[in-house]
Amino acid sequence: MRFTQYRFDSRTWRLVEVAYADTVVSPMPAADPSLRQWTAQRGWRRTLGVNSSGNGAKTAVTYLPYDARTLTLEAPEYFKAELPDPVNMNLSELRAHIARLRASGSPTISAIVQLQRKVAFPFATVIMALLAVPFAVTTGRRGAMYGIGIGIALSIAYWVIFQVFTAMGEGGLLTPTLAAWAPNLLFGVAALYGVLTVRT
């Protein structure tokens, strides 16, 4: 992991030091609980000062290479970037997130699957309503609890299949569009078949 650190003067906001290391490893506890002692390896430190002379101020640069040096920095958790969760985004936010991922060269399959899911999931209400029609007609004397039980079982089955196909899409086994819409297609065909074959 390459490491570069910039240090600025707090009064003038002038760059006063640049430190570089090929690797920074082995964080150890420091006096401050929020900090760690890191070992920087194969690097250099460049200090920028100001020399005042008759011709004006000139920048003085001091270059110091090193094989190993101890740095006091934040804990590893501080440097972790928090990735946004596509599940909690709306459609416009998710499209913008996918565009950013593409621009940075990051994988986009999982985010595209989540985008297709957000479009496909609302149609589940229509499909479930159609799927309930045959059971509502054929319930007869079995009572209302029988219909409620069937409805709960169908909802659980739909959700499980929806999650399985999502995982398959995120794993690259299916295209994002097919992964998101396959449960609707399966249950939609079953609902259409039930409506067309039910005895009235």
C-alpha cells in the first residue's frame, strides 16, 4: 500500500512537508487511543521551508530518504471508505451511483441488479393479486384461515425466490435484468395459468 502524507502550516496553509512510503504496515497502539504507531518502509520526506534574502523569499527544499520510519497516524478503520448501500437509494441516486462506478472502473453488476429490482418489485403486488384469484374462488368451505395461510406461503415463496435470483445476478450467473424480473415472470405465468383454468 503506497502512502503519501501532506502537512500544512496551520496559520498560512502553506505546504511544509510531503512524506512518501512504498508500504505502511504493523499498526501498534499509541499514547492516544485513537492513534496507532505505523512503520513506513522505503520512503522519503521532503521539507519545504522559506529562506528570506535581499532578493525576496525563496523556497528551500530538504530531501531525506529512509528505509524505515515510525509514523503516528489514525487507526486502520479511519482510512476505510464507507460505500453507499444501493438498497437504500432511490432510482435517480442509484443511476448516478452506477455512473460513478463505471467512471472509476469499479464493478457495477450488483448495483445494476439492485436498480432492476427496484423497477421489478412493485409489479409483485399485481402478480400476487392475480395469483390469489384462483385460491379465493376454490377456497369454499375450507374457511378464511386456509386462504390466509396460502397467501402467507405464497408471499414467503416469492420473497425467497426473489432473493435467490438476486444473488445469482450479483454472482454473475444471470444478467441483471433476468435476475430481477425472473420471479415476476415465474409467478406471473403461474397466476395467468391459475386464472385461466380455475373453475367458476
